[in-house]
Amino acid sequence: MTAFMEPFRIKSVEPIAFPTAAERRAALEAAGYNLFKVDAAQITIDLLTDSGTGAMSAAQWSALLSGDESYAGARSFRRFESVVQELTGFSEVLPVHQGRAAERLVLSTLLKPGQASVSNTHFDTTRAHVELAGGKAVDIPAPDGGDIDLDQLRKAFAVEDVACVVLTVTNNGLGGKPVLMQNIRDTRAICDEFDVPLILDAARFAENAYLITEREPEFAGRLPREVAEEMFRLADIIWASLKKDGIANIGGLIAMNDQDLAARCRLELIAYEGFPTYGGLAGRDLEALAQGLLEVTEPSYLRYRAESARWFGEALRAVGMPVIEPVGLHAVYIDAGELLPGRTLPANALLAEFYLEGGIRASELGTLAFGRIDPAGGPDIPSARELVRFCLPRRVYTQSHLEYVVETAAAIAKRAESIPSYRITHQSPVMRHFTATLAPV
């Protein structure tokens, strides 16, 4: 069969909101045209992020009830630790309440001021933590937007004091494309040559593994879990927000074999998050995460996720939206710069139209997220791409929900020439896409 079908039945439902056009316009204006500031009660279809927005399985909800809330050495931590150790091959496992905490703990311990972290693309919070640690975030994606550029990586070692190499799998900032296994192997070899650690930002490790089985002939027919295990064994350290491929609402992890670095991270963990066997998480959260890590590599689940994303991308392309190809699993990306040439902040302009037209919320991965404020006070340095990301929360929306998004996109595409530019009316120096206010020009 060529059609895809959800490999699950729906057991619990939640109502969604249908604000009127007037209510949507009022909400967007009150939020300064920044959809991060619009209340969820004013959103019809929420594709802002796949982080912590998935639907847990019956087995995960059952696991919550067996959570051991002991402060130290809880049974739930031991189960979580065992699942992570088996999957990753790492002996040292630290739970944290979310991926941002994992990034901060590792980077603040690993980086010295002035050193560089080199990546296929640092995501926004990773870049912020590199800079907060006094380091320099260097992005060198390969032309395809997934892998790291190996030639540029060698050049980076020649001109920078490189403390670590971070591979974000998948490359979330540039279209959700996978880092292929051969690229991970080659990066591993270069890191060995220069004696620096290779870190995997593994929030979407299962989806990356599935795409490897599709795009690298060597791995055709292999189980996604087997591919994920091989990925992990090429790294020195991993961190992950498990709000993505842990299919849970909160949680993250750090894992490694370096006992000295793990000990330093544990001291930071105690100071900022909690005792190292709970790391800011409840025992019930650890149980849900352990179960989610078992479920996420199921081939039927990943195939459904891939096929639904591809269908969504094809449908958006058919109504005139310039979709970044090939489509990955966790999101579909639209090139707003191509749809709205000559506009300032075109990604934000397109986001506003989707909300005004249909109550749909997505996220901007353009100048507001990845551009830089000129420290000399000149014009902002724009991002290389102006993307709008439509994230697909795991096991939440059905095809009919996405058909509604496509219908909204068709209406917007017909009047693209009339969509205005936007300007920034207020911004903060870092993470400004969360806090900035905007206005149409």
C-alpha cells in the first residue's frame, strides 16, 4: 500500500479553539506580531514546535503511575539509566529537566573563553549557551544543509581554538535534513586527529536514523534502532531534549563515558537542577521518558511520521508554497524569502498571514532567530535563509488538520504580492525571536 496510516488509535481527545478573524487580529496586534506571545487559547492549529507537544501513549501514561519519587537513587532513574545505556553505549547518564539545561551544563564545563564550538548548525539555544560561556559558535553546514562541511571543518581547526564539534541531528536550522552516517564517521576521524570531543545534539536521533536508512544504501533495510546505536557509538558526548524523540512533555539527558567530565557536570547539575539521579525531573517523568525511548524507534511509527510529513510538504508545494526539499520528519520548511522577495523579515510576514488567515501558528527560522545585531549600531546582519518551520507534534494532528493548513496556505499564496514587509520595534540582544515586537510596514 502506498497510503500512510497512523499506527495507533486515538484514545483521548482535546478541544481546539476557533477564534474569529477579528479576535485573531486583535490577539496578534496585542502580541506585537510575535506569535510566541499569543496565548495558546487563541490558536487553532499549533505547529510552533515539536518540543514537548507530542501525545504520550497508553503505555507511557501507565508508566507515570509507577514513578518512584525518591530524592536519591530512585527506581525510576535506574530504569531510565538502563534504557539510555543500552541505546547509546555510554556508562555515564545524567537526567536534566530539558535540553537547554544539558547544553548549558556541558558547554559551561567544556568551553574556555575565546574557544570555538563548530557545528553543522548550532540551534538557537545552543548558540546562546556557547556565547554565554564566552565561546564562539561557528556554523559550517555542507551545501545540502544536513551534514557538516568537512573541508571547512579542517579549515576551522587551522584558524580557531576549537573546543568541541557539535553535530545537530537532524539539522533543525536548515530544513530538518539528516546528518548521514558517513559524515559522522568522517567528522569522528577529524576530531580524533585534533583530539577534540564530538558531541551529538540528539534531540531527533530516531528521525535522523530513519532518514539514514532511506538515503544511505549501506543502511537500507536496517532497523532505525540499530542505526541510532551506531550513531551514538561514534560520539564522545550526547545531549538531547527528550521533549522531541523521547515523546514526552519534559525532560532531557547528557550521556558520555568520560568519568571526570561527568563528575564536573554532576556538580553543576546539583547546583542548578537537583540531585544527579533526578536532575530536576519527577520519577514519573523519568518513567515516561524511558518508555518513549523504547517506542520512538519503532519502524511503523517512523514510517508514518515520514510519510505524513512528505504528504504535507507535497500538498503545500502544490498550492504554491516553496518547500525546502527533501522533506524530513519533524517539520516542513517554507522558504519565505522566495515567496516574498524584496520584503524585510519575510518569514515573520508569512507567519502573521497564516495566523490572520487561519489561526495557525508556526515558527520563524530567519533573521530574527539567526541574524545578528550589528554591535556598531548599523543595520542587522540578516540570516542566510528566511525559513518558516511548520513543526509536526508527534501523534497529535491527523491528515484533516493538515488539510486545513494547506487550504489556508492556498489562500495566502494567491495574495502573496500584497503581503507587507515587517520591521522590529523592540528587540533584546539574544534570543530575540522569543521577545521581539514587530509591526507591518
